[in-house]
Amino acid sequence: MARKRSEQCHLAILEAAASVLDERGYLGMTIEEVAQRAGAGKQTIYRWWGGKPMLALEAHYAVPANQHTIADTGSVEGDLRTHLMKLVAALSDGERARTIAGLMAEAQTNPKFAVAFREKFLEPKRAAMQAVFELGKERGELPVLADAYLLTDLIYGPVWYRLLVGHAPLDGGFVEALITSVMAAARAPHCSMVGNRDE
Amino acid sequence: MARKRSEQCHLAILEAAASVLDERGYLGMTIEEVAQRAGAGKQTIYRWWGGKPMLALEAHYAVPANQHTIADTGSVEGDLRTHLMKLVAALSDGERARTIAGLMAEAQTNPKFAVAFREKFLEPKRAAMQAVFELGKERGELPVLADAYLLTDLIYGPVWYRLLVGHAPLDGGFVEALITSVMAAARAPHCSMVGNRDE
Amino acid sequence: MARKRSEQCHLAILEAAASVLDERGYLGMTIEEVAQRAGAGKQTIYRWWGGKPMLALEAHYAVPANQHTIADTGSVEGDLRTHLMKLVAALSDGERARTIAGLMAEAQTNPKFAVAFREKFLEPKRAAMQAVFELGKERGELPVLADAYLLTDLIYGPVWYRLLVGHAPLDGGFVEALITSVMAAARAPHCSMVGNRDE
Amino acid sequence: MARKRSEQCHLAILEAAASVLDERGYLGMTIEEVAQRAGAGKQTIYRWWGGKPMLALEAHYAVPANQHTIADTGSVEGDLRTHLMKLVAALSDGERARTIAGLMAEAQTNPKFAVAFREKFLEPKRAAMQAVFELGKERGELPVLADAYLLTDLIYGPVWYRLLVGHAPLDGGFVEALITSVMAAARAPHCSMVGNRDE
DNA sequence: AACTAACCGAGACGGTACGTCTCGTCTTCGC
DNA sequence: GCGAAGACGAGACGTACCGTCTCGGTTAGTT
């Protein structure tokens, strides 16, 4: 019976948050500034997002360029190459990269957000990646015993590592080398994993 | 003639910092509380460490159990296994794991600390790991074209990824699967990397 | 053509306001809580009362025990004694006293309400009190030059003063002493006042 | 051993508070604005004053024109006249009057402040006033049975009443009439009060 | 009987100030 | 002059209410 949530205000806040993220980065973003730019009250943000991390996550996600899906190109290597190239291209925007690094950082010190970040952001990407490997197994590109869960760690682990540590660039050369390495690992016989899954 | 830096106070602060890290985690640690527990002034901490991240880093490092070196066991696989097993054992202490995750998080939002963290903490570990692969190449275990820099990313990337995301355990099974995969990647022929090094 | 004001809702709000005043005092009363207790919307309150002070004033007034009239006992002293005794008896209920003190406080910081409070609440009491003295002059109890307006200040001033400051009790002894003093002042010859009236 | 309270900052805050009181009145004064004008942090104000009412009280008191003492003119009437004339003159500055009315209002809704206001502000004035009557009794101007405590209520009560209600001006005519009335009351024989004192 | 305008409950909204928190710097005094 | 103690400026935090607004749903009185 009450007034409905204003979609316009919802969008204004997301846009304001996105622009603040761009200009100041995750750390420099404050609820106060987002509210002011959106012409919104702080309470409205706290009501719907509960705080800065969830707002930043949704604001990041709302940008179409940050919604990476994995296209089926017909081969595992092709899927990986297409996806990872788009990914590193997106991350070459420094502020965008700092934002998602900031979200990962927040997850380290905020257990409540860690769960949301994993479930809303990381797991969907993992699931899509695992599907690529599973499809590869069905097509006979990869041995049936290949462990898609582990291979996903092998792909995303080094990408995140370079993103967070910044010791070397995330570029095409890195992507190619990573694909070559992971494909080699996938084709090697190795026992299936036990005990390393989410419960 | 100035009074000299008090070694006793230095140690008291490190101990206090370590105990606060244990009890409250990296985020919950404040300079104020460390100073109080150490019976020290805040200025003393700012004078010698410059801030919370550097103090936490040194306090973490000062614990002997956190100083991992890589022993030479005669084979790459053995070196990796020995080192990684010790590593995951240390990280199975939740608070210890949260501390170094917290340091990584801090590095994401604090560029000055990011440099120190990389140079003082991460690079030495990388260098030791690269040495393992280089030694393997010398011994003929690995092809001479194997890219030790990339292989280091392949090892540490997934470890950090699981540590930070927490989607699956860091345990013996994971270590074994990781070693098998990376060894397979190392033995596969792949072009050497270009342009992915620190400048 | 339109729906009429619901008397039931009107009463529910007044009752809710009275109970909140009792439990939390004037300061602790919020429109939000009154609305919730009454099962009413906030807008309904703002529509009919305009805000918290007017609501509190009407809620206070709606309680029969707070509607003091002055009975004619045949003598000024008797009128004063009867009225003031009832008054201090009502004010000995702490929360009731706090409510009217709160209304006076509100009037200090809210000019719009100050006018309403004076006209709806204070002036009627003053008028009744002045009538007592005028009647006394007609009956020859007081000199014709006695200034009923000033005498009203002399009566109500100290009562409000003790109510607001709380340095000494509002009790029978005080009432007697006050009456004695004011009667003495009334009988003394003193020039009529100039320039101290409402315009 | 620690840093001492900065007298300069103390004064800057009091001055800023006084100027805000002048410009915006008690209600419109906010800690935030006072801090900003004084170039101080909000915490500094909360540390030393605990909140707006105590700050406003001290800021009001710090203005020399608000420190009314009662001079000995040789007669009770003279003392009263001199003091009350100065008092109403000070209160004829509207903003000054609103400030002390605001303090009295605050005391109605803030029991902790009520105590401070009574003890630091009201009681000293009462004590001085009582001393005037006691001196009058010693000099034989007033009967020895005159109740100085009650007479103080009779003086200050109507003054506060007019200040707070604003139904009539606080001017010289009012002062004269008040003095005449209270002197008449003081000279009339009336039993000493019982049970109307602070405990 | 259908229309329709105002009333009602609910509660989202833009604001504003609150009092708290922590940061990193600055000042004072004891050793 | 080092070091403890802690005051200081700064500014974001999350909360509490304010008074306004927008919803459906619910009554009356017309038409």
C-alpha cells in the first residue's frame, strides 16, 4: 500500500555511484558524495543497499561493459581467448580495475559483503568458465577426467593475482600464455579432486 | 645528543601489534589500541612504521612461522610440495590467513603500501619460486624454454585466489592438483613471454 | 462529495499521543511513534494538526484533568486557593508537569506554535485569573486601582518559575504563601501600569 | 604528560558559539557550524562541553554584558531597581533574550542540562537576590519574618514568565510595578515557609 | 449503481544534524 | 631529544526524525 520504490531514484543513485567510482576510485567513494550527486538522501542508499560495498558492486555491475558473458566459439581455446581478451581489455581501464580490486579488498575485511561478492559476482563467472570446460569434455577436446573446477582456479587465479599485485601487465601475451598452460594442464592425466569444493 | 631508539619499545609494539592482529584481525586493528597495549605513544608508531599497514606487515613477518623459505629437495615437484604444504598449513590458521588477506586488501587502496608490500613481501617469494623452476631447467627436469615467471604466476595465482575468495579450501588435495597441473604446463612447449615483466 | 474526517482516527491519534507523552515525555514523543501506535499514517497527523506541538497541546488538553476552570467561591482568596490547589495537584504528576513544561519549551523555539500556545492555552487562563481580581474589585475586596493584569503575572509567574526551574516544590505551602503575598500586593496602593499590555 | 588543553581553541570555540547564537538563535545553532567557524573539530567540542546546551550556556555567560551582579545601593528598593533595570535592558536585545529562553527550554527536555543550568546559572542569581532581602532585614527595612526565598520567586517568577510567554513587555514600568508589589508583600506579615526549599 | 473526490494506512523520499569513530599531526612533560 | 600521553583538525560514518510525496484501498456523497 505504501509508495513504491522510485526507479528513477534507484537509477540516479547507481549512476552517481558509477561516476564517483570513476573519479575517485572505490576507496575515495563516500556515501555522502553519492547521495549528493544523485540528489538523494543518505537513508535511501542505506535502505536499499545497506552500505558502500553493495552499492559499489551493483554500480559496477550495472555498467554493460562490466557484464562479461562467455560466448560459445566452438572450441575451448576459442572461448577462453575471446573471453579473456575482453576481460583484460576491460581491466586495462585503470579505474575500472581499481574498482573491482577495491571490491575484492572490501570482501577481505567485511565478511557479510564477502558472501554477497562471491555469490553475486564471482560464482557466476566461475560457473560460466566451468561450463566451457565441461562442454570441451563433451566435445572430446578435453579428457573426461579433467577437473573443470580446478581449471577455473588455474585460469582466474593468475588473472586476479596480476590484477591485485600489479607486478606484470594483464595483456594479450599473458592471455595466450595462460591459455596454452591451462590447456596443457587440462590434457594431462590427473586424478579428480576431492574435498576442494564448496560444501 | 638524542636518546637512541629503544629496542625494548620496538619489540613491545611489534608484540602488541601481533596480539591485536590475532584478536581483531587486520581491519579491527587500530594504532590507538596497539599503542595502548604496548604502553607506547601513537607518535612512536607513526615515527618508525609510518602507519598501520607497515606495522602489520612487520608484525606478521616477525612471527617465525610466517617466514617461509623454499628448501631444495632435489626435484621441482618436491620443492613445490614441501613449500606449498607448509604454506597451506600456515594459512589454515584462520586469523593468520585473514591478516595477510588484509594486507593484500590494504595494498589495493593504498598505493604507497602496495609498493612496499610487493617489494618486501611478495617479490622475495616470487624470486624463490622462480629459482625453483630455473633450477629445474638446469637439472633438465623442465624444458629450457619454460617460462619461470609465468609458472610462478600459475602457482601463486590460484593460491591467492582461493585465499581471498574462500570458495574452496587450501588443502593438501589442492596442492597436489596444482603441482600436477603446473608441471604439465611447464613441460608443454610454449613460446616465451614478451612484455609481461616488471619494467 | 468527499469522504469525511474519521472521528475514530482522530481519537485514536489523540489517545496514542497522550500515551506517548506519558511514557516518553514531550521531547521523546515523535510523530512517527504516535502514528504507528494509532495505526495511522503520518500524513493524517500533519493534515489535521500540522505538527508535534499542536498535537501535544490538544492531547494534553483533551485530558479532563487538565481543563482547569476557576470557580467562584465568593472571595478572591478562596478563588485563588481553590484554583491553585487544583493546579499544583495536577502538576504533581511528574509526566504531566513535564508535558506542559515541554510545550512552553517548544514555544521558545517555535514562534508559530508560541502564538497558538499563548492564545489557546495561556490567555484563557490569564483571562479567568484577571476576572477573579476584577470581581474582587467590584466586591470591594481589592482597591479599584489594583492592576489585575499585573496581579495575574504575580500569581502565574512564580508558579511557572518553580515548574520550569524545579528548585522548590509546587505544594500547598507555596500556594498559601503566594496567595498571602499577592493579596498584600493587591491591597497596597500602586499606580496603574502603562505600556505593559498586549498591543 | 599529555598535551594540555589549548586555551586558544577554547576561546575560538566560545567566540564562534556566541556569534552563531547571535545570528541564528539557540535553536538554529548547530555544533557543526560552531566547529567550522572556530576552525575546530566537532570532537573537541564534545570533549569539553559534551553538547550544545552546555556550550551555549558557557558562551552566553562568557559575554560580560550577561554577567549581572547586584550592587549594594543602600536600600532594598534601590538594589532591586538597579539590578532589574539592567536585566530588562539586557533582555531587550531580542536575540539575547531568545538565547536564555532557549536555554530554559533545553532544560525542560534535558534533565542533565537542567541541573547544570540551575546550579551554574540560576542559583547564583537567586542567592544574590536572597542576599538583598536578608540585608534588608538586617537593616530593618523588612520584617525579620520576611521569607527571602519566596520573595526571590516573586521577583524572578514574573520576569521569566514575561520573558517566556512574551504577552507583555519587560520594561521600566513593569519593573517599578513589580518592585512596589514585592515590597508590599515583603512588609506584610506572613508565616515563614515550610517545605519549599531545595532538599 | 457507478462515479469520483477526499480520506486513510503505509512508507519511500530529500534533507539535516546528530554524536561517534578513527585517522595522522601536534604539543607538553618526564626521563 | 626520545618517548608516553593525549588534545587537536578533519571528515565519513550510520542513525534518527523531520515534513513532503506517492501509492492503493476505502468511504461517502452525488449523478
